[in-house]
Amino acid sequence: MSYLPIQPLTTFTVVNHNLDIMKNLVILGAGTAGTMMANHLVGKLPKNEWKITIVDQYKTHYYQPGFLFLPFDIYTTKQVKKNGAKFIPKDVRYIQEKIELIVPEENKVQLEKGEELPYDILIVATGTKIAPEEIEGMKGPEWHKSVFDFYTYEGAKALRDKFREWEGGKLVVHITEMPIKCPVAPLEFAFLADSYFKNKGMRDKVDITFVTPLGGAFTKPKATQALHHLLTDKGIKEVTDFNIERVDYENNKIVDYAETEVPYDILVTVPTNMGDALIERSGMGDDLNYVPTNKATLQTEAHENIFAIGDATNLPASKAGSVAHFEAEILTENILRYIKGEPLKEEFDGHANCFIETGDGKALLIDFNYTHEPVEGTFPFPGVGPLNLLKESRMNHMGKLAFRWIYWNMLIKGIHIPFVSATMTEKGKHFEETEA
Amino acid sequence: MDKTIGQATISVDQEGYLTDFSQWDKEIGTEIAKEQGIEMTDKHWEIIDYIQDRFKAEEPLSIRGIKKSGVIDIKQFYALFPGGPLKKATMIAGIPKPKSCI
Ligand SMILES: Cc1cc2nc3c(=O)[nH]c(=O)nc-3n(C[C@H](O)[C@H](O)[C@H](O)COP(=O)(O)OP(=O)(O)OC[C@H]3O[C@@H](n4cnc5c(N)ncnc54)[C@H](O)[C@@H]3O)c2cc1C
């Protein structure tokens, strides 16, 4: 075992530093959500009563939204990864090791090398990741050669190298199945590809097709109305209702269950997204290894001292960093209530807001929740903006790029972002009486 | 908007999907299926049942889920609901079609 079983407890009040009395809060996963929770809670839980531990398998904290820009040489590799330890508060024990198993019946977590972590409260923040092995032929010999993903650092980087030397042909941007994290990323990818090849003066040599299992690239009435022209304007073809059965990498085509075929020279796919296998091993997940979680309180359905946040949950909200950010504020409050034995606040409304890159230096912003579809309006100040909802602008694009700074400097450090509230505001938005 | 189907009046969106699941019953399902050129059989209903259960449990619907459910294999699913089986089956089941956030 390479880790000390306990962190030396040297600082702060001496009186209660008795390990038998100390309670344990353990956070699994030091990605966006886990890191935020560590930062939120460290200042709120009394240090002489609670010991906070966070575990992640990687030393590196990746800025995943940056993976969208990496293939197009807009961001460098350095801009999308940093040493994770920089973002974990010093009073939190940070363990870098793979988590083997959660044993809810015994309130403990087992790590890969054998150490056991007992907990009084557990927060599951292990996220979601791609599972290309779910589709026949996807993770075959052509993986990261002509079949790529951009949802991992390795995939985005391999694609960047490929694009740098590519002379053109059929580029297919494909979604395997829903739900995926950041559901608009594939569409943004297609828009950015259009710009990228235009700027390289070779757009006429590249044929871009967007393939989706859904009824269209846009699926909500308002968004379809406001945005569908983007695809036609940019000459991006759309193949809809395509449920992939296999990648025929020998003949460079994807084939669906209705025997429809789409040929490619480069396939950029978003494979099936699944929660970590840890969740399955621990018997805590659904079909896709997501943890059944109360959608308003973030307490897991099965265990009252286990909470879940971010992409790891089965919430019907978008899997996005912004969602994790809103959830973190509510979960912090609920953990404090849980400790005091008070009823949990039923508050999370599925609030999400996302910048959507549309290429050519422009972007859109959307804001929505469990019940409201994205509409037009302004954000965050009703009637003023400066950001426009559901409309392309340069300001929105600047917002998206600024988000990287906000992410590293505020978001994961748990600093409240001014003017943006955890639940959604309806002011300044153009809602109508809608039927759907 | 309102739509009259058989004896009943239901509210649907522009594409014809029910906006209020509580208005659904089997007759309405049968009528919608007819409009889609589908004659319902026991096997069809078995799938509709499964889909509605997922919907009530707020679980996302996907081809994978259907494959895993053991109710039907995918080729058969396509054969029963030709041309966009999820799209058609959800419409008949009276639930929203699978969507993304925009
Ligand atoms: C290409 C792309 C673009 C995106 N764009 C945006 C955007 O514009 N806006 C936005 O809001 N969101 C965006 N997102 C989504 C956003 O990155 C995620 O929603 C967010 O990171 C979720 O945070 P999380 O903490 O739940 O999961 P993660 O940040 O993925 O963290 C999970 C952590 O758990 C660890 N872990 C899992 N299992 C184990 C184990 N068994 N043992 C040890 N450690 C484990 C992992 O190593 C990881 O560090 C994008 C994502 C991608 C891929």
C-alpha cells in the first residue's frame, strides 16, 4: 500500500482531533463536480468534526469542453489539462488511485491497492465516459486512424494530427446513441469543421455529413425554427433516425439497423456514453451505469447517506459542467441539512446553460431546465444581456472562450459566478404558452 | 393543438405527439398507429408497454435499451415499426419523441 492510511492531522483545533470521533465525507471522482464539492464543503464542515477525502484515478484534471477545440488547433494541449492537485484544497486528503468498489451496506469504499475508506457521507461524482466497444467495429484496428472520438484527450489529439495533414474527402460527424454528455458538442464540431476547412481554403474538398439517431440535428421546435438554417447555410448534410449497428471499417462505412449506409473517409463519432464500470461492479447503476438519484435533492434513491452529482447521475438533465455547477450549490446545502437532520431542499430544476459554437467566430447561448425548452431572450440580465439566447453573435463566442478561464479560476474552485443562479430565471426570456 | 381521434379529443404538438400522456388509451394508440400505416398486434403492444414503463420511470429511451430489454430484437423492431421505429413507437405510445436539449 503506497498511501498513508491517514493524513497527519496537524493544523487547527487540537481538542477533537480524535480519530474515533472524526466523521468522514468521501468524494469519488475529482472531475468538475467532485472538485467543486471539495471546495464548497471544505469551508462549511467543521474541521474538528469532519475529514474530507477525494479520490481520482488520474493526476491530470482535463478541461473537457476544450476537447472540442483541440482538433482544430484553437486550443493547445496545455490549455486543456492541468495538475489536479492544484484545485484540491489543502485540508482535503487527495488520493490518486483507482476506486475498486463501493460497499454501501458497510459504508465503505475499496481502492485498487487494497485500502478501505470508511464514510459517513459519500458523494459519487465519477462522471460518464465513452464506451466505443459497445458497437461492433468501432474500437477496431481503425480506432484513432480513420475512426475517431473527440470526447477524450487522446481522441481529440489524434484527430488534430489527422486534420493537419488531411487532404479532404468525406467527413462524417456521428452520434451513436443518446444520452451523451454535452449533447450539442457534435453539432458544434460540425460547425467548427466547416470553419476550419474554409480557413484552410479547402472547404470544397470536404464533404460534411451529420448523422444522428434522433429525428434531426435540432429536436426542439423553437431551436429548429431559429437554427436549422445554420446547417443549410454551411452546406452540412443531415442523416436522421440513424441507429448504428456496426462500423464496417474495412469498407469505410457505418451501417444502421435499417441497412442504411453512410460512407466516410474520416468518421468522428460520439460513442455510447456510460457511467464508470465501478458503478456496475458496486451494483448501484441502471443499464448505462448511472446512479438512480432524486432529481430535486441529489440524494441517491437507494441509500440516504450517498449523494450523486454531475454526469454520474441518471437525472433527466443535460450532462454538462454548467449543470454540475448548479447542482453543486444545491447539494452543498443539502449535505449541511442532512448532517443537521433537517429535511432536504427539493430544489434542483435541471437548470443548464451552454454556449454553442457555430463557427466563424460566433456562438449561441441556450438556457433551459427540466420543463422549459431553450427560447430566445437575453442573459444573464433580463432585457439587457449582454449575451443573446438562441441567437448567433461574436459576444457569445467570446463568452464561450471566457468560460475556460472561468472554469479554471472560479467554477471548479466553487466560487459563485455572479448573477447566475442555480435555478433558472424566466425573466428576459421570450416564453409563449407552448403545448410541448 | 387539439385533434379528434375516434371518439376522443386529444392535445398534440405540431408533429402529432400527445402532449398529455394521461389522455392516452389503447384506442387512441390504435388510431395513431393506423395513421402511421401500422396494424397493431400483441407483439406491438408488448413494446408499447415497455416504452411506456421507461417513460414513467423517466428513463431515457434508446435502441440499446430495447435490445437489452429482451422484449424484441432490433431487426424485428424495425419490421414492426418500419421507417423510424423509435419515432413511430413513441408516437403510438402517447409519449414525447426522444430528443436532445435543442
Ligand atoms: C467534448 C466535450 C465538450 C463539452 N463542452 C461543455 C460545455 O461547453 N459546457 C459544459 O457545461 N459542459 C461541457 N462538457 C461536459 C462537461 O465536461 C461534463 O459534464 C463535466 O465534466 C461533468 O463533470 P463530472 O464531475 O460529473 O464528471 P468528470 O469531470 O468527467 O469527472 C469524473 C471523474 O471521476 C473519475 N473516476 C471515474 N471513475 C473512477 C474510478 N473507478 N476510480 C477513480 N476515479 C474515477 C474520473 O477520472 C474523472 O476525473 C463537455 C464535455 C465534452 C466531452
